[in-house]
Amino acid sequence: MNARKSLVFVALAFAGIAPVHAQDSKGRITVMTFKSSETGMGAKAAEELRNQIKDKFDIKDLYVLPTKDVSNTLVQSGFSATEPLAPNDEKALATLLRADEFVSGTVDKAATGDYTVNARLVLARDITLSQALPSATNRKIGDAMDAVSKSVRDALKQMDGEKECVAKARAGDIPGALAAAQKGIAAYPQATLARLCAANVHYSEFQKATTHADSVATADSVLAITRVIAQQDPKSVAALTFNAQLYKVIGDSAQSRATLLALIRADPNNDKLITQVVNELAGSGHASDAIPLVKELLDRSPGDPQLLRTAFLVYLAAADWQAAVTAGPEMIRADTSTADSTYFTRMAAAYMSLNQASDSAQAITVLQSGVQKYPNNADMLLSLASALRKANREAESLAVLKRAIAANPNNPQALLVLADSYAKANQPDSVEALLQRAAGLPGADKHTLAQYALGQGSNMYKAANASKDRAAYQAAIKMLQLSDSIEPSVDAKFIAGISAFSVAQSSYNEANTSKSCELATTARDALTLAQTGIQAGMTNDTYKAGAAQYLPVISQFLPASAAQVKKFCK
């Protein structure tokens, strides 16, 4: 928040204070300081418009908050009386002044010396509800504001119908509300506010729909109104918000995406809105659609911290890694507070995705900077360990990985990465212990852990097949059984079964020579395990043929193995 007080806070703090210079008027309106590149012009234009509106209305019909009251309220709240406000602060000021509506806008001066005014009539109760006023251009600011004041006068003609529409809608009188909205539109054919009330009435019916057909029908009723509003006012956030949602309901995803982009154009400084739109586009796999718009906004406002942050997130969502790694440093130069922990991990991920050796080195450098700033951030330590491993810096990776686990001992992902380090060092017992520990933690991805153990067990089985080493087969069985215990699978059971069959064969043959009871028992137990595991393969097309070959052999083998145990284990 700004060091000065927020007007939102002040509005709440002084909510019970009586309005300044209260009048017995039907309505109250105020004018905000206009935005202008010419120093002092915004405040001058606002004062001129206040006077122009005051001249066109009887005080009994409309009370215009005078410049003195507006200025005093701003100064007492810690604000400049001559600087434009942010939209939420405009709403708060209107609330403090007990205004029903306010006028806000911009004043631009052309090289020719003409002033162009673009203004909106905004409802104080909800700043997304506004009426775009016709643009006015004149060499004299007073004459331009005279045209704007006439537009305000005309636009206010819809308000009796709009207020009646709102009241009847709240009372549940749907036909009455729609009829009232039509009165407002008849009084002012360009009415946005009265139409928005009608759209809201239809939307309440849309929300009650219980079937898809009813949803589509009521969505069409809303769109019939909001399309008109969007044509009249391409910056109507309320209409565009309706359209973006309802186009999806009727199945027009392309129009929905186009409307989402129009929303950002309508309100380019609304960080929450931009985040929502980017997430929506990314979720539908169309984040790249936002890139041209982001570049357009940045061309218009280069160096804007908020837009740079939006650009960074858009490039990431669109997998435009080169643009992301370019935008990231620009973003933190513009606003150092954006260099939070997520910034470092996102930047590193973007560099890693570029998949060049130099980019991997950059990723490591970024993460090392992040770890220096956030030394106990387990996720960032884990990202750094992973990046170091990818660069074949195993010793450094292992040291950082142990720091990550110390920072968060209950991170299943970190334990899995550590297990993989031990796997590369050929320490299967440590691998199994870590996987078991990870599987028992809340939030563990058991499928991933089981699949990892399955992969390790499969590789161990292949190595055992090459060496014909019984201990290697037994180690493979242990890993495969671990996989099956974390998440049961035919794959783990079957491979463990054929591994056990190899153990049974070698143990049986050696027992015959050595007369060993221990080996005979090992063969018998391995055969039982082999039969169970291979039988599971009969349920899977991949293993069915192989299982059908093994099972008859095992059936014949079992009696001989039992006889061997009886003979050698007296």
C-alpha cells in the first residue's frame, strides 16, 4: 500500500459521519480529478465540469459536490487535491461524499492545441457499472467540458429506470425489473447502466437453470443485451465479464478467449483481472494468445512494473522461454519486490527449458542467488539440487539436497530425488528406505513413487538376467514388491514373479548338489511367489502369453521342490 492512507480505509473509518453540505436533492454526483499529461489540467478540467453540470441541473434534482468539499476531503485523507486517484480510491471518495455517481476520465492535448476529453459516468456502488460518454474535442477546455456536461445530463436520464430496475429485481419482481430497465433505455437509447441491470436480471435466471438447454437459453438472453453494450462501449468491464463466461456456456470458446483479451484492454492496470485472464487462457492451452496484447500494452507503457510482471507470467504460461528470461530481469529492475522465491524458481525453470548448456548454467546461477536470499526455502533448494544434478555436479547436488531435506524433512519429492542419487550410487537399500519414508508422508504422489520403484526394479531384473546372479534377482524382487506395496500393479507383480522363478531355478539346482535345506527352502518359497506374480500376468494382454508358458512349468516344478525340501530338511 502507498505510504499515505488508503481512501478505502478512510471511507470505512468515517462511514458514520454525516455528509458535507447535505441537500434535499434527488441525487448527488461528484467529479474526480481527470488524468492529464499537462500539469494542473486534470484538476482544472474537473472543476470546470463541476460548474458546467451544476448550471444544467436544479439543485433539487441533482446536487453537485463542490470543489471545496472534494478538496477538503482529499487533503484530510492524506491525498493531493490536484492529482488523479486510482479507481478504488475514486469509489472510496464518492462513498465519503455520499455521491450516487461520479465522473472520471482523461484530458489529452493534441499538437494542434485541441483538448480531447474521454469521460465515464460511474456508479459509486460498483465501479464496474459505468456509462461511456461521447468523446469531446475543443480548443478551449471549458467548451469541451460543456459538451461533456450535456452528455452527463443525457446519460442521467436512464437512472430513474435503472434504480427502479434494481429495486424491483431485489424484490423478486422480474417482469417489473425488466420493464423498468426498458424505461431507462427509452429515456436514453445509448444506456449502458439500464441495460446492465436487465442483463443482471437475466443472469440471475441463468444461475437458476438446472439443465444445459435452459442454461444456453438464458445465456443467450444475457448475451443479447451485453453484446449491444460491448459494441457501444468496448471498455465495459461488466459486459465483457458476462460475455467471456457466457460464450463458454454456449460453446463459442474462440469468442470467449477474444473477450478475455478485450477485458485486459479495458482494464490494463487491474492486476487481479489480468492474473485471472492469463490463468484462464493458460488453462485452456491458449496463453500464447495473450502475447500480442501484452506487447502492445508494454509498448504503450514501457517499464510499467505491473505490466512487466504480467508479461513474465504470460511468457511462462505460453512456454515462450526466451521471452520469459528476458522479461524476468526487467521486471525486478522495475520493482525489486517481485524478486520473491517464486521468481527464482520460475526463471530457473525457463532457463532449463531452453535446454542449452549455457542456459543450464544460468539456471544454476539464478537459483544460487535465490538460495542466498532464501537460505531455508526447501523448494528452491530442491530446484537447485535438481539443476546441479542435470549438470552432472553430483557432489554439490547431494549436499544441497540434504539441506533441502533438513529444511523440510516431510517433502516426498526431495526424498525421491535423494533416492535417485543413491540409485546412481548403487545403494538400493537406501533407495528403498527413502521411498518407503516418502510414501508414508501426507501429500505423497504414490503413483510417481511406485512407478519409480518399478523402473528401478525392472532395471535390476535386467541386470540380474545378464549376470545370472541370484542375489541380484532377490534385490530386484525386493524393489518390485516395494513398488507393488505403494501402488499395486500387474507390472510389478509379473516382473517380480519371473525374477522369483529364476531364483527358484538356481536355488533348486544348487540344492541338489549341496544337499542344502536352506537353498531348497529358498527354491520352494520363490516358486510360490513366482506362481502368484506370474498368475497376475494373465490379466494383462502384455504378459498373458508369457504367463501362459510359465504357469504349467511352475505347476510341474512345485511337487519336485516340495520333495526336495522334505529330503534335505530332516
